[in-house]
Amino acid sequence: MPRIPFFSKHPDTATDPVCKMDVDTSNPNGGTHEHEGETYYFCGAGCRVAFSKEPEKYLDPNFEGMPM
Ligand SMILES: [Zn+2]
């Protein structure tokens, strides 16, 4: 499905730093993880665990996202 910029700017979503999916911040399927004062939201537990092990890897601006 093509992404419509207006809807992708919904304020109640955050981007999963591992797979770059939009995640509902009021009910994140994968829960949350705090890193250096920031809260990150995840689409699934696998992404959360991966992030908690190597947050620097996923926060690197050169990181393009992992296929699910
Ligand atoms: Zn994810």
C-alpha cells in the first residue's frame, strides 16, 4: 500500500528503530525500551530485544532498517 504523508504524520505513532515500521505509541505491540532518556516503541518483541542488545547499531543514521 502506498504511504500517504498526511496520515504517516499521525502524532500517536513512533517509528520502530529496528524495522522502521510505524508503531502505535498508546499500544505498542512490542512494548517500549528506554535508552539514554529516550523511549523507543517496537512492533514486536523481537525488535525490542534486538534493539536492547545493540541500540547504537539501530540509532546509527546510516542504518536503513531490517526486513522483517
Ligand atoms: Zn519492528
